[in-house]
Amino acid sequence: MRLPVNRALLFISFFFALANICLIIQLINHTAETRVNETSRNVQPTPALNNRSGGTDQPSPASGKQTSLRELAKKKNLLIGTSLRHWPFTREHKYREILYREFNTITIENAMKIENIHPQPDHYNFSESDLLVDFASDHQMKVRGHTLVWDKGLPTWITEGKYSKEETKRILKEHIQMIVSHYKGKVFAWDVVNEAFHDDGTYRDNFWFRSIGPEYIELAFRWAHEADPDALLFYNDYNNEGSNAKSDTIYQMISDFKKRGVPIHGVGFQLHTAIDQKPDLKAISKNMKRLADLNIQVHITELDVKVNKKQAATKEAWDQQAEIYGDLLKTCLSASNCKAFIMWGFTDRHSWLEEYSPLIFDKNYNPKPAYQKLIDILSQSAGFPATFRLPSSVAAAHRS
Ligand code: GLA
């Protein structure tokens, strides 16, 4: 008689144990799924990390809650930014966390380049850039569009299409207007034309120059303006920040555009540099000043500072790197028209120059001396000069 009762009890216990195991498995699956599916729109702002010296999220006992570049830049009315890559963005929580904690502006590194966003004549691929733009808007960050016209990153349907001059103009106009209207009101500034001049100031003999002639630059600005009259339109280049033939050519081009009413609002100084290639700060300030006199803004657009493997063994190298970041930030803050300080990435883990550790966070997302230098300068320096005035048509778009 006792056996069946025991069996029944055994059966019931077994059943409950099984049910519990199922419940636990379900919970584990749910947590894992939540992590995997955690793309930008699902990412909720989390509290600022307190620890600036280690790789964990533990609060630093000495400092308590620390500030961020973003918080400090806001007080200076400065846009502080980074370029942004889709791959780590969708896979690394830490990447997204630092991104919105430290920056108020982003440039999408590759997804808006022609071969990615317009891979076939009748096909536009907005999915990657939409995700990043939506993230920015959800986190009150501004977006710089990069880049509408460049001779690199062109798909073969354009370069090998054997189009006439008029057909190439039509293709470029449609491309520019499709992208700019798609992001109307979401992208506040565009790098309309990228790297159109050689260092000696002559026109780069690129695909657009050969097919359309030098007027492709002016046309691109006009077409972009038609598509979004509120967007700020920039010419972007490297080695154009100081005093040289290229920066003179750009200055002359802008003076001419201004006289003839071609819409242009800013110049981007890419500023890819290195610790043994110290930028000439006086020349940069002077160049910023002459552009301010034309009512032209400057954005530092792609800053990174290379340290080679041999140099990286010494502490001095990181201090020199920090010095250059700091000097350029001070130069920007002291110019009335320098409105944005944007780095080409923020972690050495995801940089086009990965082997030169050129950014302000290391490969494990630890802040480097360069990061601390930017914090120190933003904490100290005086407010942003209020002398520069944007043209009224674009002032609203620039307001943060
Ligand atoms: C130029 C371009 C950027 C990027 C860098 C290298 O500066 O403007 O988009 O491609 O080269 O990564």
C-alpha cells in the first residue's frame, strides 16, 4: 500500500523540479536574447560611469561622481564629437555607453559614403545610417553628415558607367538630393565636398572633376542647399588647417562663393596628425580668424594623433599626444567661429589607425591622458565667445 503513495509523491516532486528547471532555462534565454537584440533604439541611457582609470564600472573611491566631456562642452556651447562605426555600435555595450556619455555630436564614419548608401543606381541603403541617426536623436546628439561628394568610396556603377557630362551631373544631383532630403531636419551639417584639392592648391584630378569640371563643387553646394535650406554646408579636407597653398585656395574659393551667393557655411579641418607632426597653432588660429571674417564656421572634423609602436613604449609619448589634443581644443575654444571638436573615433580599439593608438580611450575603453587633458581644459577655460553670428537662415538649425 505505501509504494503507490511514495511513487505519487516522487512523481509530483519530479514534476515540480522539471517545471523549475524549465522556468530557469526560459529566464536565461530571455536575458541572453535581450542582450543580443539590444540595438540602438532599445538602449536606454544608463548612469554615467564613475571610474575614469580602470576598465570596470566601479565608482572611483577618490573622486566620487565625475563629469564628462559632454557635460563640460555643453557649458561652453561646444559640439564635442566622434565618428561612429556601425559594427561595434551594434555589438559592444561599452561603445554605446561611452558614446552618449561623452559626446553630443556624431559623424557616421562609413555608412553614408556613396558606395554604402547608394550601392546600385536605383537602390539606396539607409538601414545602417538610419539606426545611428535615430540613436543620436534619441540621445539628444547632433549628426554631421559625411560625405556627399568624394572621389573615394565610389561604386563601380558610377566609375565604370561611361556617362556623359550631363548624365554625371544628373547622377550627382539625384544622389545629393536623395540623401539630404532623407535626413532633412536630422543632419544639421553636411560635409558636402571632401578633399577636392591637392596640397599645392590645384584641383584634384578626381572622377567628378574629370566628368563635370571644377564647377562640380559649386553645383554640389547648390543642390544640397535646395534639398535642405536649414543644413549647414561644409567643405572638408586635410592639411588645410594652417597656412599653406591648400588653405589659401579654399579661402579664395569660399570668398568667391560668398560673393556669388553659393551657399557655404563652414570648413572642416580633418586634422589627422601625429605626435611628431605638431600642428602650427598660430597658423591655425590665423586661418580660423580669416574664415570668421567671411562669416564661415570651422569644425575640427576628424582629429586623431598617431603614436608609433616605438614611441608608445614611453610615458612621454602619451603626454605629447595629450598635449596636442589639448592645444587644439584650446585653439578651437579661443576662436569665435570654431564650433565643433570632433575626433575620428574615440577608442583605439576601433580606429582606422588602430596600430598607432591615436584616440583618447585605449583598446579596453580606459581613458588615456589625452582624455583627461580635454576634461581639464573644458573645466578651466572661459566661456565661448559670443561674437560670431550665424546667418539667420541657418541659426535655428545650429541651436542645441
Ligand atoms: C578621410 C575621410 C574619412 C576617412 C578617413 C580615413 O579623412 O574623410 O571619411 O575615410 O579619410 O579613414
